[in-house]
Amino acid sequence: MQTKLPKVGTTIFTTMSQMANQYQAINLSQGFPNFPIDPLIEDLLAKNSKENVHQYAPMAGLPVLLEGIAQMVHRVYQRDINPSTEILVTSGATQGIFATLQALVHRGDEVVILDPAYDCYSPAVHLAGGKPVHIPMREDFTIDWRELRQTVNQKTRVLIINNPHNPSGKMMDKEDFDALVQVMIDHPNLILCSDEVYEFITFEKKHFSAHNHEILRNRSVIVSSFGKTFHITGWKVGYLIAPEYILKEIKKVHQYLVFSVNSVAQKTLADYISGTDVTTLGKFYQDKRDRFKELMAKSKFEFLPSEGTYFQTVRYNTISNLPDVAFCEWMVKEMGVAAIPLSVFYEERNDYHTIRFCFAKTDETLIQAAERLCKI
Ligand code: PMP
Ligand code: GLN
């Protein structure tokens, strides 16, 4: 059979989590928390499951949840959005990104992606008939704006930015943000897909969000995920915020892709969101990041800056010459710890001997993992 996605296999997240299970290793690979969620969410879920919220939700989202999201966006970003025209609740950020690209990318359009890139972007562009154009970040995961400016052209329909950035944990500086705004000004037909799923998991640095700039607000699809914000990755509920003229097109895809999102989950999130202070999440994960680093003080891994997300990247040059995929396979089998190799996030498979650990784990898990990793 002629395949539509010849280069796509099983994702590295599935592969590494399966290996972690197979070898009974500690799983610091796929990004998900292993600690209990807020009991209030569990209570609200139990309550809502007994109420009459089991039928299709409205296509764009339950009105109470849309209202709750709009209020949260106002609290955090001081931005006013119209809940009925500028928000779309999606089945996770992944479906939101897919619907965005299906709606906006025409056959032959180019979509600029910065590598290392989260794995769902490129296949979605291909399936829309577009052409992903990959620009590698510098070795320290900063963006080469000169190269980006040379790459964006008349055919570029969408630029995808991910800030805070998975897998590196880097965040954009003010200079990056200014450069981004300038690119958008120079290319009036370009639309920004701003993947900000880790928007609340930020540490010392200020997060520059597309919400914060008028030019970006009017030309961006901003992607968020409740999975990251409320430690519920398995619920697969996220949302898009975009101006009405863009979101209208995305809704056309959404209504035939899923129509609407899990109603009980939406009602529960609506009940939960108003009383929840998302701005404390950064400190929570900053403590975990610091704890993990402290526990790893005696290890030979070189820690790279983790400025946001729940990921810590490390180099292992002084430990091994193996390519990063082979190194991760060795580590899960022989040392009992699973991590993610970074080369798989590059079109050109750049291998900087760098791997990613997820520190969204209990202290106990981090202690056990660090004990093993310090022996390498
Ligand atoms: N974008 C990035 C950068 C991510 O890390 C993830 C989740 N790992 C997603 C999108 C998808 O989020 P969701 O699980 O809500 O689909
Ligand atoms: N986003 C998660 C990560 O980066 C994985 C999500 C998935 O498994 N698709 O680890």
C-alpha cells in the first residue's frame, strides 16, 4: 500500500514507555506526572458523573468552561477574549494543532518548524498537503532568527513556535519575542501557531506569550493543554485561542474531526478552573527540577538549562560515545531508567548526545532514579 506518512513509525513516547514497562525501569521518558491529582478534581468528577452531563457538549465547548477559560486568560494575561467566538475546546492540544493545520494549510503551503520539534507537527502538515520546512535551533536550543528570516517566504502559511519548549526546556527571551513580532510584521499573511502548553510551568524567566502582544494576538492560534496545567494528561482536554476569523475555519475541521469533547471532563474542568490559581504551578515544578538536580549532583551527566516545562535535558559525552537512541536503550535495559533521546525530534537526526528526563515525578521516584543514574 502506498503510505501517506512513509517516514512515520511508532512515537518515541510509546516506544520508551513500553521499554520501561518491559524492563521494569523507572520511567522518566514520556512526559506525564506519576503523583496523585488534586482530590478536588476527583470529587468534582464523581459529582458530575451523577449529573445530567452525559450527552454531546456544544461543538466549541461547554459554555461554562469557555467562560472559565476566558476568565483565567483575563486573570493571567489581562487579555479579554470573547468566549463564544475565540475559544475552542479540543481533545488535547494534539487535536487542536491537527485541526489548525488542516484548516489553514493548503496544498503546497510551507509550514516552518523549529527542530528539535514536538513530534505531532510535521505529520499534520504532510496530511494537509503542506510542506514542513525544518530549521534547526542552535546547539544550545536558541533560535537562529537570521536563518528563520531567510526561510520564511511568500509560500509560508504557518510558523510553529513552542514556548516553553519541549524537549529542551528552553524559553524565549525578550529579544526572541521581538524578533518573532518583526517576522510577523514583515509577512502579513503568515499565521503563528503558538504552542504554549507549558505556559504555566515556567521558572526564573518571564514567559513571553502570544497573548501579550497585539500583533501576535490578532494573527495567532494559541495552544493550551489542561493535561499539563492540572496534571491530567490522560483526560486529553486542551483548547485553542484565536481571533474569530481564524477560529471559524478551525471549527469547520473540528466539527467533523471530533464534533465535541468529553462532556463530563469539560463540566468538571469548568467547576475546577475558577477556584484554581495556575500561577503556583511554576514554583511546584521548579522545586522538582531543583530536587532532581541536587539528587544528581554526583552524576556524570551535564545538565543543560531547564527554564520551563517538566523536562531536564542532559549531555552524556563524558559517559559514552553511543548515539542517543542506543544510549537510551542501554540505559533502560542495563540501568533501569528510561529517558527520551533528542535526535528523534530533528528532521536531520542531529545527535548532540543529549537526552531528556521528565521530572514530573514523586520525590521517591526521583530519588530512586537518581541513585541508579549516579552509578553510570
Ligand atoms: N505540544 C507539546 C509541546 C507537548 O509537549 C504536548 C504534550 N506532550 C502536546 C503539544 C500535546 O498535548 P496534549 O496531551 O494535550 O494533546
Ligand atoms: N508530550 C509528552 C512528552 O513530550 C508525550 C505525549 C505523548 O505521548 N504523545 O513526553
